[in-house]
Amino acid sequence: MCFKSNSLLLNLNLKKHMRLKRVLEHSIYLAIIFILVPVFIYFELCIVLPAVVKEWSIPYFIHYCCAAFLILNIVGNMIFGMFTDTSVKGRMSEKVMSNTQNWDFCAECDFLRPPRAWHCDTCNICILKRDHHCTFFACCIGYYNYRYFIMFTLDIFVAMLYAFYYNVQFLAQFISWNHGLVIIKFLFPLASFVIDFGPESVYVFLVLINFLVALFTGFLFFYHINNVLNGKITPENKNSLKSVYDKGWTCNLIEVLGARWHLTWISPFIYSPLPGNGFEWDINDKTQ
């Protein structure tokens, strides 16, 4: 009796922890959409751009169009990625259940799941071709929303590099050596708020965030696009051998980005149907 009581208490605590984690992730998601993105848009378009390009000139409008394109793609891919359901639940049919060879049983969901599907403790559901749980999307990245995650990281990486080029020019116009204080501002940006708080410290801090986000998203994009080209997902990447699901880089791209893979970078609204259903996988393993 005591054992059952402790087990029930543990399950309740675990569920409470997962709920809190989900609330935190959604808070981060909303903060990115409603705070971080608007702050960077204002900084880049209202402070940096007028300082490095003549206002209302042709280059000025071109930069505005480029910025609008990147912002719409970043926010669009983020929203599509979050609201695209990629779970196993509700997708079972007689057709996919007709061949359950190599399927395994999920004790949490209490049903058979197909190859490459994994259970997510945070989402509390099995995800088709689950790659990882994404805090920024507040959901898992799987078969049906991997496209949006790839393009999200690419768009942010391009936007951060684009912005960083002009941010350096912007900082060079007013930043001063000031007996080495500028070095402290770059190395310890938060501390500089206390030592010498002002617009310069804020600008340095934003440019540093810009640089760090570029590094982080650049790493994410190249890591995941390498997996895609090799027909792998993150859990399978631990195996250094060639993936048994590798069909060649073109077919691998189509498997993730869809039939119109070469157009998906333009907009998340472009329809690009995937070739499969996330349940059935052809194995190119000569040993099997």
C-alpha cells in the first residue's frame, strides 16, 4: 500500500514538473514572438539602418524589403513549426497497421509505434520521426514540422549575419576606446550597464546578442542539414555508420522539405507535400 502511494505521488510530481516545463517553454516562445523579435526589428530598422544608409533612398527601401522577407519567414516558420502536429496519435489507419514489422511497444502511450518514432516525456506523446524537443517551438521536431525548423534556423542565421555586417558599421561611428572600457563592454556587457550605463552599452549588448545568436543558429542549421543530407535524425547520429534510411541527398531533402524542396526557402506558406507518411520506411541495408 505504501509502495503504491509513493508511486502515485511520484507520478503526480512528474506530471506537475512537465506542466511547469511546458508553461516555461510557452513563455519563452511568447517572449521571442512579442519581445525579442520586435526589439531587434526596432533596433535594426529604426536605429541602425538610418545611421548607415541614407533615409528614403533606393538602398534604404531594398533593405526594408529584405528585412520584411526575413521577418515574415522567421515568424512564419516558427508558428507553422509549433502548430503542425507530428505525433503518432490520430494517424493510425488500417493501411499503416497492415505491416507492423520492426514496430515496438510504447508503455506510456500503450500502443505500437513505427520505426524512428520516439516518446517525448515533455509532450507526453510518441512523435513520428522524432528528432528532438525544441524549446523555441515549445514542441517536438518530427516528420511533419522538420521543414519549418530547418528553415527557421536558416532564416535566423542569414538575418543575424546580414544585421551583424551593418551593426559593426553602426558601432564604428560612435564607439570610443575610453581607456579600454570598451573591451569590458564587449566581454562583460551586463556589468557595463552598472559601470557606464547608456545607449552605447545597450547597443554593444544587442550586437553581442546578434553575434551569439548567429553562431548558435548557424551551428544548428549546419548540424541538422548535414543530418538531413545523410538521411539521419539526431538519435541516429550517434552511429557514425551510413544511415540505413539514406536514399541519396536529393531524396533525403525531399523526405524532409517535400516535393518542392527548392522553393521552401521562399516562404513557409508554399505547399510542399512530403513523399511518405512517417510510418513506413524503406531500409537500404544490405545486411538485412
